[in-house]
Amino acid sequence: MSIEVSNLTKIYGQQKAINNISFKIDKAEIVGFLGPNGAGKSTTMKIITGYLEADNGNAFVSGLNVQSDKLETKKKIGYLPEGNPLYYEMYVREYLEFIANVHQIKNIKSRIEEVIILTGLSVESKKKIGQLSKGYKQRVGLAAALIHDPEVLILDEPTSGLDPNQIVEIRDVIKNLGKNKTVLFSSHILQEVEAICDRVIIINKGNIVADDQLSNLQKANKNSHAVIVQFKEAIEPELLTQISEVDKIEQLQTTHYKLQTANPESVRKQLLELSLQHNLNIVSLQSENSSLEEVFRNLTN
């Protein structure tokens, strides 16, 4: 296992930030770590990276205990914290050289060029960090996390402050990195998690409320299924009330309807039978799962 968290607990005063949580992440796995503000995401990430000590339990990175092997585990981790602390008076290349020296990297100049290209910093690489937009500051933080070619990446809100084009570019970077690295990242942009991850861990009030493949979470959500049907002509909406196992009928357009159901296959079959009985023309018929946003809201509300 590249990351293993076992019975972690962290208490601030009278509040349990995280409550006896456990999970494992394999190499070449990209996992989205989700939860409302204050749920315990950043606390967990800080413990994994060695910036905080747990009150109970253990965290392991590449088989090493984070607390007893602090220096060795830090060599294996690339960490982009949510605040992304940077030295604004330093030039981009100067800062990356400083971080590279901390990690005692060989061939520093060539490695700096590699991460600058990888994170799309080339155009702004000769400026002081303080002169950069928030999006480019975020890229500098990501470049610093990658400079020593770590086995594990911990990214706390990596696309924060990026414009839509930049988000797509950083998404592609993360997906490519995930081919041979372990990536754990948090984000409030749930569409990004859907685009990058197959697996999602959701934490709420310090407890893990879900840890599964995204497709399984969508299927398990009782309101996760819907059937979208489009007729060639307008129909009487009352006709659709004849279909069993439908929880809700929503008219999207004059000839478009969305039928919420726990059994989409049965509903599709009944729609086809209905069309034959009443000589209706179905233009399109498709099923859809709920979005990650719906799953998230159901598990954290």
C-alpha cells in the first residue's frame, strides 16, 4: 500500500476533528477525498504528510510509519497544502531551485525545466511569485510538490483559483501523474473529481461515510437513477403515471420527461410497451445515474 491510515483520531479541545478513521490507497490510484468544510479532510492530509501528529492511530506511506520515519516519508511525499505558502519575493525558478536543494536533487536545472513544462509555468517562469495570478501561484505550488519526483502526491484543493482552461490542464497533469504515482486530493469542484477519479472517500464530521468506486456510490444512492425519454410529439403527461416504480415525473421540455426511479430497466421496458399501446414515437430513451453532487449531499446532509 502506498498510503495506509489506521484508526486515526485527532482531537482539538472538546471536538474530534477525525474519529478513528481507516483507509488504504494503492500505487497508481487517484482518490478523491471529499467532505464539507470542517469535516476533517485537511487534518487527515496533514497527519499523512507529517505536519500534524495524531492523538491515536497510525499513518503509513510506502510502508513507512509517518511518525517514526518522518524524514524518510517526507522524501516520498509531494504535498500541496490548501494555503499554498510561497515566498513572494523569490523568482519562480529561484524558488524551485531552493526547494530542489532542500531535497538534495541532482541535475537541478534540468529537473526545474521538466516541472515548469509539466505544470505550464513556462510563460511566467521569469517573474517573481508575488507578481503571478492566483492560478499561476497554484501552479508554482504544484511544481514544488513534484520537484523531487515523489511516489505519493497529497493535493489539498489543487485547482483552487484556476480558470476553466487551467483547470483542464491541471486535471490532465494529475491524471498523467496517477499512472505511476499514488494521488490523494481534495476538491470542492465535484465535477473535477468525477473527471479524474474512479474512487472517492467522503468524510463528514470526522467520520468516513463512504469509501467506494464512484459508480458503486451512484448505484447505491436510492435516488440515483433516472430515465430520460423524448417523444416525437407532445403527449398527455397523465399517460406516464401508468408506469410503476416511478418516484417522480419531471417535464423537462414539451416532449422531454425525466422519470426518477430505483429500477431504470423496468421503467424503460414499460415506456416501450406504453409507446406500442398508444402509438407513440420515442425519439430517445436513456438512463442516467446521479451526479457526485447528489451522492455527496445525501451522505453529508
